Amino acid sequence: MNNLILSNSFRFISLVLLQVLILNHINLFGYLNPLVYISWVFLFPIRKNKSLFLITSFLLGLSIDFFSDSGGINAAAILFIAFFRLSILKAILRKSDFDYLLFNLRSLSIDKIFLYIATLTIMHHFIVFSLEYFSFNAFITVLKTTFFTSVFTIILSILGIFLFTKKK
Amino acid sequence: MQQLIYFIKKFRYFLLFVLLEILALIFTINHHSYHTSKFINSANFITGGIYNKMTSLNEFFILKTENKLLIEENIQLKNLLSKQGINAPKENYYVNDTLKYFQQYEYSEAKIINNNFTKINNYLTINKGSEQGIEKDFGIINSTGIIGVISNVSSNFSTVLSILNENSKINIRLKNSYHFGTLVWNGKNYNVLQITDIPRQAIIKIGDSIITGGKSAIFPEGINVGVITDFKLENNQYKEINISLFNDMSALGYVQVVKNLKKSEQKNLEQETTNE
């Protein structure tokens, strides 16, 4: 249990630093910055009690907002996907109830992992960019940016998850 | 009462979610409506400190370009100085000790420790704050052009509303005439900005230089901004005047903070005049 708290705190801090010091300055093709910090939501252990998960996700988003001067955009978006994570996972696995404690993302098949990560990423990015542009006139731009940034984020997070987590 | 408690218990995660989401949206809307966010900004001890550490590491790699810029500015200033010598007649030339009395602008140096140019609303962070005499609405320039206006100040750091921001509006004018307009950004290319409100009487050509207008009490008059690259003429009105910046907004290092010493005097006078 203690080990779990330690490793999650470590992950929290390293995701914030990775995002604000490196990934926010990549600017691929001039404007694409992957938002890999949402791997927090993919990897956080699934429990019946969700309050800790919701609060830490909110704080993670808020820390990113502090660094990038963006109001509460990232906090709102990551909180949204944090709340809907379990329902999406259940829909993808087609199970109404599963063993929370033994759940491990790496034990799923690759297409399920991809579907899970892609759905959450696209939801998150759409909220982030809608709130950032904050106008209906920019709808096409929002969709375009959402799509390209999502592709970039999905590739990086899947690679990251396969490199840095253990398969039991 | 029992039912209320049961209701809260049943929907406690949903209620927590809604509560936090509303909090985040309040921050977002605050940010969009006041142009500066009161709580969520990178001008604080932790974020400023981390950016500062990171910049001192990066600084090593930009020394070469910084030096080149300094030399260019030196040459420009020396040229200006040598022109002064010719223009000023000897008999009228005197040294005034009470320089401060007539001085309107004061410059100090600062360093950009966080630079953004890809979003639609970009903010920068500099390593000086209220303890170094920085206040809200001071201008930020460098040797090649203007960069932005201070928006939030903490004791040792400040955030800057970049000219690459939807809320930034800066008074500019043509170099060869006194027609003035407003510098805005459409959020597309970080090197191309737009000018609005140019009166149709103004004659503009591609390649005309744009300088600051000096009407806003933030920037002194005559700082270089950029050149006109293209424009459209519809119904005798200028539309979509694009300018390309002299400044490379993607590579900013050391900058100068401009303090207008007579700002409050000007503002008070203008306030009184409109109140009458």
C-alpha cells in the first residue's frame, strides 16, 4: 500500500515536470504539443472509492494550468475524463462488473488498450481546445488541432506505458 | 432528511465531480474575461523557481545569438549617437544635471524564463517582480521589437501578456506618416500579425515599416515592430493588413522592461477630461 502511494506521488511529479519542461516546448510542425500528462488517468489504480482519484486528477490538471497560464482548462478536461474512465472501460471490456483490485492495463489486448487510450485522449483534447479557443467560429480549427494532437499524444502515451510499466 | 443523506451518499462522486468541474470552469472563464488570472498564473514562487532553474541551463546555448543581438544594438546606438553630433549646434548644446526631471521612460533588464508562441492566448514569464520594481502594465521590448505587456506580478516573477494573444491590442503607426492603428493577432502564424483601424486616408504600401505609436502610455514612440507584407483594399477600406515582425518571438532571451515615469500623470489628466 505504502509502495503504491510512493510510486503514484513520484509519477505525479514526474508527469508535471515532463509536461511543462519538455513536452510543452516540442512544437512539432509549429504548433503540436502532446499532452502526455493524462497518462495519469490511464494508469491510476481502479478502486471503488473514486474521491481520491478525482481530487488528484484535478490537482494534476491545475498544476499544469499554473505552469502554462491557462486558467482552469487542463483541470476541467482531466477531471472530466477521470470521472468517465470507469464507464468507458466497462463499455470497452463489455463487463458490467470486474475485479477492481487485480485490474492491470497491461493484461489487456493491444487493441483494447488502444481503444481505451484513444477515446479518453480525444475527449480530453476536445475539451482542452474548445475551452482554449472559446468561440464557435474556431470550431474547425478546434477539431483539426484535437485530431493531430491526439494522434501525437496517443503514440507517445502508448509507447510510454509499454516502456515504463511492468507486465505481471 | 434521511432521504437527503441517502441521496448525497449515492451520488457523492458525481457531486464531487460537479463541484470540482465548476471550480475549474470558474477559473477558465475568469481567465478569458479579465485577460489576467488572479490565482492561476506562473508568476509564483514554485513555477517561477522551476522555470528559472531550467532557463539558466538553456541560457548557455543562446549566448551566441544574444551576443550578436547586443552587437547589432550597439552599432545602431552608435550610429544614432554620431548623427546627434552633427545635428546639435555647438552653441546650444548644454549638459543638464537634472536629467531625471525631464526623463519619461526608464529601462531595466529582465530575462524571459518561459516562452509560449503556439497557443491562441500566449503568456510569457520573466524573472523580475515587484521587489525589483516591476508593476502591472509595464512594457516589454528587446533590441529588435516589442514583446508584450506585464499582466501579473509576484514578488520575484511576472507574467507578460504577449503580443501573440487575442487580448493584446497595441497602438502602432506608420513610420512615414502619423496615421495610427492597432496591432492584433489572429492566432495563426507567430511571425505574422495584423493591423486594424488604419484610416482609409492613410497611404500604405507593401514594405512600409510599422513602429509603436506612443499613444498608450506603455511603449515609447518609435520602437520598430515590423514591415507590411500584404493587404487588401475593399470599398476604399483597408482589410487584413498583415505585417511580419522584426522580432523572432520563438527565440527570446534577455529583454528590457519599460517604465513610464509620467504614466499616472497622463492617465489622471485623461480621466479628468473624460469625466467633465
